[in-house]
Amino acid sequence: STGNGVDELLVTGLADAGRGTCAFVRKSDGIEAAVMELYKKSIIPHYSNISLTLPQNAQQSPFIIPPFEEGNKTLIYALSENGPIFGDNITVTASGTVWKITKKIHVTGNIVQRLIALSMIRDLQERKSSLHLTSNGLPLYPPPNDDIVKSEIVKLGISYQLVTKYTSFIAIHNQNTPVTGSMKTEQVNLMKYEMDKRRELYLKEERAELASKKQIE
């Protein structure tokens, strides 16, 4: 995609939906380098039909793993009822090749769990989860009820303290000194407030410009 006004989210989303890749060319960039990079990716051997053999009741994300080029890395999350799975006796099959992953990775903290939950939420929102697709990537029929999908997103958001389409944080200020007096309702004219702020900013810039002209003189 070329130009400075490109909708990157749209283009990236189209590439992800097609399990492909994309490149962005700004006005100051040369298009030749981007074309050659995409051409190289098209002729490099790819691994496809990727599947994982995971422990029972474990889930992976992305649910449908996109193809990746030989020599490149790809990131696949796995989560069980007991938490994330870090390379513990996992079998990966891709394009007829089988790898055994037996080296266990030790990670502290809960950042990995949150990353897994975010990836799973993305699958649910983009209709790419196990609720929407078979293991072969075909749509399930009938499709899942929207309330079921919402419930899963809310469950992940609450369990891993994430802001989602249906969950958010509430900040509470704790203070030991009680507030006295009665509640008071006050109406605020947001339009007037915004106009006053813009006028104040305009006058500030105008004064700065006049001061700059006087210094030049």
C-alpha cells in the first residue's frame, strides 16, 4: 500500500484475514525495495497446515496458525486450566514435518498469561476462535450465539484484568477522612468549555507570534 494516508489497520487486517503479509510505502520511500521484499517472501519455502498436539483441555492462540516462511519465527500461545504451557512435551506438525518440543521455558510473573488472554480475545472478536471454526479452519454451523462469545470475552477480561470491549477498570480513591456536606449537582456546558479552551489556545499562539515578530524587528 502506498501513500501517507493509508489506513494501516485496514490493510493489516486484510493481510491477516488472507493469512498473508503486507508492506507500506510512504511518499519518501522507494517502492522497489518493498516490491522486492514481498517477492522474496513469495518464493521462500513456507510451512503450512500447522497444528499442535497439546495436553488435554489446553487451548492455543491463534486458533488457526497462519503459514510462515522458513527461517522466520512465529508465536503461538498455549493455555491450560493450570496456566500457560511453556514447551512441555508439545508436538508441532507443519507441511508434513514433525518437531518435538521438550525443552521447558521458565517465565515468572503473569505477563505471559495476559498476552495469551489478549490473543484469545482477539480470536473471539475476529470470529477465528474454536467457537467459530473447526480445526481445519472451516466455519462452524450454526455459528455461536453472540451472548456466548461475549461471555467468554468477559470471563477472560475479568480473570486476567484486561480492558476489553465489555470490561473496563474502575479507579477508586480511598481516603480516611470522610467527606462532609450534601451532594451537589452541577451542569457543565461541554461545548462552551471546549470553545473557551480553543480560544485560549488561539490567543496564546497569537501572543507568541507577535512576540517573535518583535524580536526579529
